Amino acid sequence: MDMTTLNNLQDRYRTFVAERDWNQFHTPKNLAEAISIEANELLEVFLWHDNHEPEEVQKDPELKSRIEEELADVVIYSIAIATQLDIDIVDAVEKKMDALMKYIVGESENCLDNLFQRLSTRF
């Protein structure tokens, strides 16, 4: 994500909320709930469908549009809570990615095999 673009989105969010006097409603709890609700609306797009491959989504403009819309809601509320709490999103994502580097490439396959093996012995 381009930092200038992210800053522009944060400024646009601040202006949008201030013009409507919505700061009183945009508490961290409310924004976290909104993220959860919107993430579930994104998930709902896939309800009762087969597992879509990215190429399939690209070929279906209506499906892609619905995903875009719900994803935008998740991102908007994520920007909102980060703005309210003065969290640098780029820094937070970079820190998280650094923390995820501890997972060795290819190790996840063994983890899944081990998990399935342990679960199958329980049933």
C-alpha cells in the first residue's frame, strides 16, 4: 500500500466523519464490531458456492463487484479504527509480516498432515 494513498484515505475518513458528526459513534468497540460484521458480509458472498479460484472470480464481474464492495467496507472500518487509535497501519502490517517469518516455507504442509492424523485418531 502506498503511504501517500493511505494517508489520503485517512484524511478523507476524518473529513467524512467530521462533516457528519459521527466521531461520537466511531468508538474502538463499535468500529471493531463493524469490521467483524463487514467481514462476515464478505464471507456471505461465498455462501453456498464452490470454492472459487481467483481466475473464476476475475471472469464474473458481478461476483467480483460484490467482493470489492464488502472488502472496501472492511478496509474503511480498519482505516477508521487505526485513525481513531493513532495506529500506523503500514508499520503494524510490517511488524506482523516480520512475526510471520518464523513459519518455515513448506512446514505448513506437515502441520496439516499432523493435525489431520491426530484428529482422525480421535474419531
